[in-house]
Amino acid sequence: MGLQIDLGDIVALLALGLSAWSMKKTFDFNKRQNEFIETNERLNQLLIEKESLENESLRKADISANFIAIGKGERLKVFNRGRGTARNVRIEILDGEELFMSSDIGRKFPVPILEQHQSVELIVSRHMQSPNRAHIKLVWDDESGTNREKELTPVL
């Protein structure tokens, strides 16, 4: 009673090998497919985050200020470089108030609406003892929040 291998056994063994190879290839394909799905989900999440940040930046105003020279005089230019509209823009002079005329500030501030790239200029009155810088706080409202503020120290 020896072990006899006939043609049917060889065919069955080859079929078993082919089926094992096919299972491995299917497993590898499914693994790559799952990796692709995970990568796709990560990319979609990053795209959603990017879109939401971009949408948020469309609503934000970014108020800033710089001294500018006009002829022989200087002015403090307060401007909106953000993409959103600023409302109720206020200015507080924390240091260097002698550079500005309070009547000029009272006439121009608070600014009801400051669109993107719009600006307001304050006249600067310098003399020999004047400081070279002013410390100011800008406060505004926009679609992203109220009482947003920024402190700046522009230098003449």
C-alpha cells in the first residue's frame, strides 16, 4: 500500500497552489485598496480644513497702521489689508499721544466701515521733542468676531 500519485492528484495540487497564489494577490490588492481609501480620506479632510480656513480668512479683516511721509509732513495711515470688512474701527493711543491732534482722531474715529484696501489717515504734528514712535491699539469688529484688537508700534 504505497503512496500513489496519479494525474488527478497533481492537478489538484496545482489547483491548490493556484488558489493560494490567487488568495495572496487578492489580499495584497485589498491592502493597497484600503491604503488608497485611507489616503483619499486624509486628503479630503485636508481639503476640507483648507477650504474652511480660506472661508474664515474671507470673513476676517486685518487692520494695521504705518507712518507715511506726504510732502514735508507725516501721517499715520490706518488700513485694512484683510479680505473681510471691518466695522466700528477704533484707535487708542497708548504712548506718543503728543504726535496726534485729538480733534483729528475724534473726527475720524470710530470708522463705521473699512473695506479691504481702504484707509484712514491721521495728521502727525512733530516737533523737536516728539518721540519717534507711537504705541497704538486698533480695535474692530468683523464677521469673525467682535472687539478684535492689535497693538502696534509704528516708527517715524
